Amino acid sequence: MASIDRHNQEMLKNAEAWQQKPALRAIYQTFHRAIAAHLAPISQPTVELGSGVADIQRVIPGCIRTDIFPNPWIDRVENAYALSFAADSLANLILFDVFHHLRYPGTALQEFWRVLAPGGRVILFEPCVSLLGLLVYGVLHPEPLALNQAIEWQAPPAWQANQLDYYAAQGNASRIFLRAHLKFDLQGFHLIKTQRYAAISYVASGGYSKPQLYPNDWMPLMAAIDRLCNHVPWILATRLLVVLEKPV
């Protein structure tokens, strides 16, 4: 199994692209606004798990930024399987491109249930497997889609939360939340929202690792293309928003 240090190596590379690409920063603000629109309206704190380098606090002030490695822009170090927060103490947990790195998503959801207050939400923002998504994530992205790989929903009994390794399966959110014939125990959470986005502007930006295919002053045009392409999500969606809620 690959070392968990790979996550931190990728994050440090991403920090360079984040500073060099104003279009990437603008696109992330659009994504973060989509997330902010679905926050639970309760008074407890909002926490982002696996924050990476993107600054969600520009859109969600006071959001606690966490990751498994300390870095100057991270507020605290957290492990998604063993959070340091008290039971029923949080309003929202945000996972942006983190869910597909959870080898045991059901086990993580159990921990999320523990720390969220009644009415609290888990908000996921993930790769989406459409026809275009198959190309973008299956051919142009180094992480595997793992569409035919079994999802290990629960950790084995002897497993410990500190036994982290590098895991990636970009297709997991689409398989779990968009395919009705695949049934997973959501550990008591209600699935209240799935929303697919084309995000062509992000794909053509090259993300963190590839060249940008349009000039920065084309951003309004790219936003218009995104809105148009959102009408055919089964073909062009590359991003998936998922909202889970802990019942009151």
C-alpha cells in the first residue's frame, strides 16, 4: 500500500499551482459558494476535513480548516476516522475531494455521525462519473476511478484509525450516491441532495497539475458554458455535490 505521505507531497505541489492560477482560485470560490448554500443553519462550528490548499474561509468565514498533516494554512490536524471534536458539537463537515480517499467510507460516516449535532450535515464535493467524467478522471487523471473495485464499506475489526495509507477511488461517490441498485448503509444519515455540475471551466483550467487552456479574461464566458452544459449532466458532469443530514 502506498504511503500516506503522498497526500502531503501532492498538497505541497498544489500550493504552487494555487498561487500561480487566478482562474483556479476563482473556480474554487464558485464551488465553495455551492457548498455554502447547503450548510445546516445551526449555530455550532463548521469544519472542513482534508482542506488541502484551497481557502474555503474566503466564502465560509470561520470554517475550521483541517488536514492529516500540519501546514501553515491549516487550523488543526484531524483524522477523519478519529476526530478530536466532542459528540454532537458540529454543524457541518465539508469534504472537498476527500471522500474518494476514504478506504472505509462507512466507518468514517459513523465518526461523522458522532460529532455532528442533530440537524448537522456532511457535504461532499467529488468527481462525477458521466461520459465526460470517464474521460477526465479515467484517462487524464492519475488517480484510479476503480469502478469495478469492491468498496470496503466498513473497516475490518482489527483495524485502527491511525493505520492510514494512500487510497483513491474517484468513482466511489457516483457509485454510492447515484446508482440506485447499489445499496449502502448511510449509518443513519438521510441523503437530502445530489447535484451534478459540468464544471468545464475547471477541466479546461488544467486543475492543479496541467496547463490552463483559456486566458483568465475568458472566465465569464467559461461560466456561461458551465451553466449551459449543466443541462446535460449525464453526459458532461464532472463534479458531484452530495448533502447528508443527521436527523433531528
